[in-house]
Amino acid sequence: MVDEAALIAALAEGRLGGAGLDVFADEPRVPEALWSMEQVVLQPHRASATLETRADMGDVLVANLTAHFAGQIPPAAVA
């Protein structure tokens, strides 16, 4: 987890040389300050865009639904 305001300040003040980012606190809204910084590379949040990850995500979905409809707590439940 990164504090976006602290990251922006560190970049603006030269305390951090650069950043490559694909996840933002308020997606899809990216802070305007990051757009204008030459030392920042932004890309869409696509870390899960592999066949393996998407297949695993489908497996988790099926396991959660199966557990739910069997009256059990889904294995990927978040409290």
C-alpha cells in the first residue's frame, strides 16, 4: 500500500527518482499530479490479465458459489 499524497510529494520534491504505477486508490480516477510528471509511468490496472490468473479467478468464484448455496462460508469470504 502506498500513500498517494506522500508519493506525489516525494516525486515532486525529488526525494524519489520515479514510479511505475498500475493501481490507484480511487480507480479509475488517477491523481492529476501524476499525469504531468515525466518520471512517472502509468498503465491500466491489468495485473490479473493472464490466462492462468483468470482461470484461477473463475475457480474461486465457483468454489465461493458452491459453498454459499451449500450453506457454508465461502472459502474466499472477506470479513
